[in-house]
Amino acid sequence: MSVILTENAAKEIQRVISEQQMSEGTMVRVGIAGGGCSGFKYNFGFEESADPANDHVVEHHGVKVAVDKKSALYLDGTTIDFYSGLERRGFVFENPNAVKSCGCGSSFSA
């Protein structure tokens, strides 16, 4: 399993954790669920712990990322970046397993 956070994404996550006064052990949970306009949608949130039996946990730029085993099949090789521009601002998923993505980038099919 390999989900990669860019340095920009890690900095933004650390900023949010600090600003929201979350605990020091807070990690990012990345996953997928059925839905969206292309079949699957990305889930992205914060958690304080992972389940060692069901989750893969990696660390990038000081941020731990947990992905459940089912989602890992569809997210392997995905890079998560943070974009901040005039026209939009947010996390961007670059998923090599996505056959088709929607226009907003929040859902995909594999």
C-alpha cells in the first residue's frame, strides 16, 4: 500500500491539526466509498488511532496516513497534494488506478 502525501499536503494537514487543537497523535484517514458521479468517492478525515489488523499506516513529512485494506486496493500509488490558487483551494488526489474521474476530482471509477 502506498498513498503519498506531498510536502504541501503535509504542511496543510499539520496546520489544520494545530489550528483545531487536535491531539499530537492525530493521523489522516484516507479511504473510498461507493458514490459520487463516477462510482467511488474519496474519504478524507482525521482520527486518533488506527486498527493494526485492518489498516496500513505510513508516514510522510511527519504526518501519519491510515488506509483500510479495502481502500488500499484502489488507492495504491495515489499522491495527495494541496493546491491553493485563485480559482480553487483544497486537496487533490492523483490516482493512477482511476480509469475515469469526475470534473471536480472528488470521485472516480477503477
